[in-house]
Amino acid sequence: MAVDLNLVAEDMFEMVKKDHGVKKYKPSDLFKAMVKKYTSEELSKKDCKAAIRILIDSERLVYTYFNGSWVELPGMEGAARAAEDAKNKIV
């Protein structure tokens, strides 16, 4: 049975989003979690890589390289952060 890669990508995104600022994920951590979750559908490592590629290409997640390779939510730059803070009224 073929696995919908967009569904796998969404699950990966939610996993990273849930732990944002608390935990960083290596791509292999995401592979293991998704293979475990989709055991009955026989999800492969190649499918997981494709799902991460969907997220990276759509700029929902980014690779960061500091003491290893990590997959994280993209950070906000200065002006974008100031606009977001003003919108949320954070001083």
C-alpha cells in the first residue's frame, strides 16, 4: 500500500512544530518516528526523505548546520520579528 507523502510530511511538520524551541530533530529522528508510526504501510527511508524534501522546498522547514544537521522551523529575521511582535503586542 502506497503512503501519501503529503500526509507523512504534515506529520513531520507537526512533530517539529510541537517541540520547537525545546528539541531539535535530526533527519534520522524523523525517519525513525515516521517509520514507526506508519509500520503497516511499509514506509521506507526513501519516502521519508521525499517527505522532508517537500517540507524544505515549500520552506515550511529548513536545514540548520551547527554541530550536525538539523531540521527546524525557519527563524524570523529582524523586521519580520518586529512586525510579528507588534501584531501580537509584545514589547
